[in-house]
Amino acid sequence: MNPVERMTVWLERHWATPSYGGWLLAFLSAFFFGAATNTMAGWLYVMSGVIAALLLVSAIVPGRTLRQLRISRSPIAPVSTGDPLLIEVQVENPTSRAKPLIQIQDQLPKSLAKEPVQTSIEFIPPRTTHQWLYRQPTLKRGVYRWQNLELRTGNPFGLFWSRRDRDVKAKAIVYPTVLPLNSCPLVDEIGREEDPRFPSAIRSQTSTEGLTRALRPYRWGDPTRLIHWRTSARYGELRVRELEVFTGGQELVIALDSAASWNLDYFEQAVIAAVSLYFYSLRQRQSVQVWTAGTDLLRGDRQVLEALAETQAKEPLKADLPPDLPLIWLTQNSTSLTTLPTGSRWALWPTIAPSSATPGDPIASRGLIVIPDAPLQPQLQGPLQ
């Protein structure tokens, strides 16, 4: 933006800037005034004065129009990556006069939209509220915050333009993608080396025999091996056995090594893996928590989703280190695998070719070396190394 454009925008924000028609009428007013001075013709003075009065009104009214408007936002519902955000802005006219020709521009963050989103309102009747509703596509997870919303008008004659900024805070949360895992050895096999009682809860989910607690209708995602075919035939719909679960009182912790340096694309895959493992563990009736460097241990769908939406690579270590329990450790640092508690599992995004990515030091746990260029879901469902 050159100095002339910056000066024009500054005047428009603080007072008003004449349009092309405004400059033309200002020139005519000065011309008529000069001609009247030379000829002493009264009608020329009248014409110059009328034009000057018209310009004065046109310069004052836009700013007053914008000052009288009230702006508010509705809360923005969280969405998953790829789903559009539904953003709603209310423009209220509390006065007894209509407000025509209003432009609104929402200054979204550059990471969410490359250009501001804008609309034009032809007419706001007195003592009414205009609802501006639009959808903003999302391509990347994150927690987006912004507050600048700009109003602009040339009311009443379009001879002067004025704009005003309003601070109307907005917060939009875009959750990471959750992969629908049908099985996951990282979760199913964790903790077996440390506590022989702990796998009983896992085995009850993967076995076909055991103490049946109840029969219930089939839900999407239930394993077909638990379908009770004789009862299903009698009722005419699929019925699934619920097996009695015995646990050893041990919790599952999914830890994301967000304090380390990451390739940004690999880190996005690790976040998707973390949230997918979390919801898979919940479906398996596990007591599961999520840990990142910027948060303490978290449980609860909303808290976990918001934390994983906001986490970034190389974030400061604000939380205590993960507890000395079997972990599912998601990292790009292969040297950290040798310090994991017994019974842990890991997923490694290697910085070198997968064939030579396994660390030289012995590792007392099994895990998964992720191939970044391959689909993530089949790898999470595949066997461990």
C-alpha cells in the first residue's frame, strides 16, 4: 500500500474520504465560487453554497450512521477439519431511522481465510436487527481467534465514504480428523508385559467367549464376532453380546511429544493419530487420558479435542512429564523410545527412511514405524514391530 492509499484509508477510518463524485462536486463548488467573485453574480454564490452544504452533509452523515449501529456475534460451533464454520453476525439498528447501504467486512485470520469476507446490506429498517450468516471452509485444525469487524458506508449520496472498526471477539475451533479404527494393536496390546490382569479388559473386547452380561441391538462399529446369531434370528434384527469386563485398575495414557521438533506434516498426522486412538480406546471401554507438553493429563471429549486442535510442535513444556505408566508415545524423536515405561507402545515418524529408522539402542517395547506418505488408518490397524 503506497503512502496515498494509506492516507486515504486513515482518513476514511477517522473521518471520511470523498469519492470521485465528491471530488468533482468540490471542484465545481470552488469553480462557481471563483466565478461569482469575478462576476459578482449572486446565483453563482448560491450554487457554490448549495454544493458546499451538500458535501458537508455527505461528509458528516456516514460516520454518524456507523456509530449508531450495534454489532454482536453468535457463538461459533466447533467443527471437524473439512467441515465449514457457520458464522453469524448481528447488525442492530436501534434508531428510529432506517440505515441503507452498509458494507460489512469480517477480518478473518490469514490462516483461516486469505481474504476478508464481506457482504452488503441494502437496507436496515428502524429498530430491527439484520442477521448475516455465512459459511467459512476449513482446511486445517486449530483454534482461531479474531475480533476485527469493519463497517463501511457512503450513505446518503455516495459522495463521501467512511469506515469504522469494531472489536467483536470471535473464537472458532476446528477439531482434528478422527479416523474410524476397527482395530488398533497399539491400544489392544498395551500394558500386557507389566500387569497380567490389565489385558483382561482388552481380551473381553476381542474374544468370542466369556461371561455374557447382556444382549443389546447392534450398533455401527461393533465387532461381528460378538453377534448372537440365534437371538438375532428370533428378533429379526442383529443382537450383540456384552461381555463382562474385568480390569486391573490401570489407566491408558496417550502422550504426544509436542515439545520436540517436528516436520509439520508429520506432526499433523501425529495429532490425527492421537485423537483417533483416544476415541478408539473409549469405544473399547478403556479409561483413557491424553497428554501434551502444553497441557496436563486430560479426559473428556471436548477437553481432548480442544487441546489437540490447539497444540503445536515445539510448544513450551508447561505440564509435568507423563506418569510412570504404560504409554502410547507418539514422537519423531527415536532416542526417546528407550526411556519409555515397561509395557508402553509407540508410534514413530522417522526422519530417515523407514528401513533404517529403528534406533540402534534396544527398545523394551513394541511399536509402529509410520510411513508418512502412506495412508495412516491402515497403518494404525496393522501389526506392531
